[in-house]
Amino acid sequence: MTKAKMIVDKSYKIADIDERIYGSFIEHLGRAVYGGIFEPDHPDADEDGFRKDVLELVKELQVPIVRYPGGNMVSAYNWEDGIGPREDRPKRLELAWRVIETNAFGTNEFADWAKKANSEVMMAINLGTRGIDAARNFIEYTNHPGGTYWSDLRRKHGYEEPHKIKTWCLGNEMDGPWQVGQKTAYEYGRLASEAGKAMRLVDPDIELVSCGSSHTQMPTFPDWEAETLTHTYDVADYVSLHQYFGNRDNDSQNYLANGMELEHFISTVISVADYIKAKKRSKKTLMLSFDEWNVWYHSNDADKEIEPWTVALPQLEDHYNFEDALLVGSILITFLKHADRVKMACMAQLVNVIAPIMTDNLGASWKQTIFYPYMHASVFGRGVSLKPVVNSPKFDTKDFTDVDYLDTAVVFNEENEELTVFALNRHIKEDLVMEAQLGDFEGYRIQEHIVLEHDDLKAVNTATNHPVKPYRNGDAVYKDGVIETKLKKASWNVIRLKLINE
């Protein structure tokens, strides 16, 4: 049996964790909104038409921020279509996903929903077909107290107090040829810089996210970041990253090593951002917003069969299996390893569309396999990210070399006097003995060892059958300053310790 060792100490601090790395995303796409978070005819809908069963699951995840309304959809979206009396709102051809958008749900409804979900709003603006004027009007509508045309219109719509939306994305994936209003790096950089400047004149307290390249395989990456940040560095606080993974070759060992690809992506963007910082002689360090990430490949073939110009039909409805949950755990571990620079992240998406939560229209809701590592990280991963010194056996795959079988992150919550070890055994055939030496944690005791495992890497959860779920009686023991446990093959583990004052 293989063995991995690590050393954990309070002084090995990476950074305070920004809780917004556990954010998510709702786009007007498929059944994310209609039939997902909003279904007035559902027997469990509240007075606003929000599904209460979905709200409870979102609260269980403790999602701190949710990006809205897109995504690809935002690049041809007129935000004014989604405000005011529903009966006056226009139906539009939504060009990104080729559906009909009814606009029965819009900005104010989302702000109401986010409040009920205990989440903040990350709002995206259209820099595809629109620009500076629409952006400044939008933030005036949402954030200005009153006494002007757009702020008084919000008050007329029933919202006396401003929404005070703090975080704004300056467009979405603007280098993508699939994007309505695709831009060159120069075109986007200049437009985003000027739109951001106008928005800050309306509300100086906002945070802005400069649009990064659509993904690492784009021919524009990473030159896009270098060129656009030349223009947006002074106005933006973050640069965005997007990444999706899939096991298309059915090579599970290679699939579970994709955290290495994520590490490379993050390191590259940090390098480019810091180059622009040096070039500008700036004292500001740009942070990263990983505002789209997930597994996405199961639904690709089904989506090709969808008829255009329908309303809220199923799209991008990946039914996740057990190995997808393991990779999601690895992604979250990677974010924690980079807590000094990754300050926001949004699992794309939250309900039905490549999501941890699934629903039936007028029916049940349930937890997909990926729900669990996301929930564990969000609930238990608050505090300071510590840097463990890891000595793990390694493996090679067709795409990666020297991959640690033990993928791990450690979080110390000093206020609650809690220590959490997240540990993924990437080995799909063998258990892994883990020995963790803890420095400076005298008096701590194990509270629980949560394990997510299954013999079938392809096992899925459904509305009526839930085979993939965690249990809380793992075998970790803590003695003489050392945690010892056997991590089951291909398993996600959460080991929680707390200071016991005897």
C-alpha cells in the first residue's frame, strides 16, 4: 500500500481565504432560471415564484456570490428588457443559445432571489452589442439612491433602496468567435476601460472584473490578457479565467490529474498580470476571478439536437458521475492553494445547467454528485489557507507527469479554533495511507472524517436514486501530533479537527 506524508504548521500561511471563491453562476440558459430558481407554478414556489426547495439546497451550499445574467447570453442582452411590469416586457430572440427569452425574470427578481439565498450579486454588463452608455445607466438604476431618471425608475418599480451591487464583470469571453460582438484585444481593452471608468464615476465603491481569454486553448491566450490589461489594469480589480473539463477519452486516471492543467493556467495568468504591473510601475496587484469553472461534456451530443427558438428547454444538463465529483474536489483544492491570488470563483452553473442541483419541472429537486465536495469546501473551507509540505508518490498519464496521488489543501479557522484537511486520493485502484504531522495544534481533536467514495466511477445520482453520497465515519485518528488514515482509492476526504479545552 502506497504512503504519503505531509507537514502542516500555522506559520505556513498562504493567505486569508476570500469566501467568494465558493461562488456560482446563473445564466438565462436552459432551465437555470425558468424551472430552476424560478417556477411560479411549482407547488413549492413562494410568493415571488422562487422554488423554495432549490433555495434550501443553495443555502446548504452557502453560496456567497452568484454571477448573473451571463455568460454568452449577456453579449446581446438589453438589461432594460428585464425591468418594470412583466406584462410590458418584450420577448426577444436570444442569440447566444438560440432560444426565445421571455424576460419574465430580470434584474430586480434576481436581486430579490439572491437576498433570499443569502448571496451577493456579481453582475455582468453587455460589451458585445452595447457599451459605455448602457453600462452607466445600468449601474445608476441598481446602485444610485434616487433623484435621477434611472434611479427613480427603479423606485417606481418598487425598489426604494438601491441594490448596492458591488461586483461587476466587464463583458464575457470577448475573444470568442461564438460571442455576439466579438472584439480584438485592443477593441475590448479600450471599451472595457472606458465603460469601467464611467461606472466608477457613478459608484466609486464597485469592483470590476476585466474579461480574460475564453480558455487556455484559444489562439489569443495569453496575449489577450497582456493586451487587454494594458488598457484595463488601472480600472479593474480582477481578471477573469474560465475553464471546463471533460473525460472524453474515458481515461479516468488522466482525467483526475487535470488539477495540474488548472495550476498551469492560474500560474500563467498571474505571470501576465504581474508583467503588466511591472510595465506600468503599478503598486496594485491584480487578483483573479475564476468566474466560470466546472465539468462540462456529458450533454454535448444532446444539445446538438435541440430545436432553436424554444423557451427554456433543457440545455447543458450534464448528469454528473462520481469521478466528476472527485475532479471538482481537486479544482477546489487548487483554488485554496492559490488563495493569495484567486479571490473569486463561480461554479458554472448552479441549477440544472452543468450544475450541482437538478430539478424536474413541477417536481423534485436533488443533489448531483458534485454537490458534495462543493458544499464541503464552502462550509468548512473558511479561514486561512495553509501550505502543507507534501511528500506523495506520483504517477504519469498521457497528458501529465509527476502528479501527486495525494491532492490536498488545509484550512485553519482561528476564530472557530478549527482545522480542516481536504484530501483527495487520485489513485483509482489503490488505497493511500496518509500521515499528516501537525505543528502547533496541541489540544486539537478529530471531530469527523467525511468520506465520499464509490466502487463505480461512473455512478450518478437521480431524483429517485442517490448512490453517491458521503458518510461521516472515516478512520482518521489523531495521536501525538499526527493524523493517520487510509484514504480509500479514488476518494474525497474531509478531516475536521477542533480545539478541545479540557
